[in-house]
Amino acid sequence: MPISANVMSIPVDFEFPYFYHFPPFYTIQPVLVTRDKQLAQWRELILKYHTDLKIKTLVLHECPLWRNASIGRELSRDEIQVVMDDFVKSGHGEWEDPAIRTRCRILWRRPEQLSSDIYDWAVANGYINSVCTVYELHSGEDVNGMSFQGADEELLRRALSILESQGKCAIFKGETSEEDGLKFF
């Protein structure tokens, strides 16, 4: 059953990879080696789209990626599920609703990668032995263009927990979660 009636439109400033315009891309391939390559391309597209546009959650049957009107092709609901199951299995996404699997949190970067990015930023910007807030780390002027700018708060906190377990930061409770403080070591 086509999903085109529910699909949102794609922003015009997003640049699609070449394979988005290749009709067989919209049919899950039966040959395993070919399917693995195809699913890798879907992972790449989903991640790039959501990262570039700073979209934190993919709502399965509203995502505009599943349909390419210019070539008259789209994935079926079952094919979308195959693509998303692979995406989650790869570690780039997590179901927000695991029982029904309709909303997927996009992990722009894995928590381990994000923790490394955050610590590198702290070192490069003189935050070692200094304090900042979670809000500053998420939305401050000093983080423009960083991989963690605008990141999902839960993902950001997981990355900070990794740094805390490595002895690279301490987290101090504030009145709100955005006011929580961080000290980098």
C-alpha cells in the first residue's frame, strides 16, 4: 500500500545523493550482497537528511524520504520497516515506541562518538577545569557547527555520562535539566 498521502514535503535546500534518483533504490533487493549495499545507502541518506536538517525524530509514515515523486517511486510500508529495522540495528537510531515502531530517535552520532566530540571541543575551547551548563553545550554560541549542537538531550546526556565514567567531566544538578552544570577535567 502506498504511503504517499501521509508524506511531508522535502525542504528544497537538501541535496540528495545520486542513488535517490535510481528507481531500483525503491525496491528492496532480493540478492543479499546487493541488499546490504542498498541498506547502507538508506542508512547514509536517513542519517544525512536528519543530521543536515537537525531533525531528531523520524516519524515512519510521515518521512518524505520514502517517496521520490520525480521518478514515481516509493517504498511500501513493509519495505520501510526493513530499512528502519536495519537503521536501528546499525546503532544510528532507537525506537521511541518499541512496541509499535512508528517513531525513531535519530542518533546523529553514536554516544561514544559524541562524547569524544564534546571532550575535543572542551579541550580546544579552554573548558578544562571550567564550568558550563548543558544548555550552553547544546545551544550556546561556542558550539556553532559542532556535531552536538542541537542534539537530542537524551543522547547528549548519554555522551556526558560516558565522559563522567571516564573521569573527564562531572555533572552538577541545576534547577532544571538545562541548568545542570558540567566541569571538564
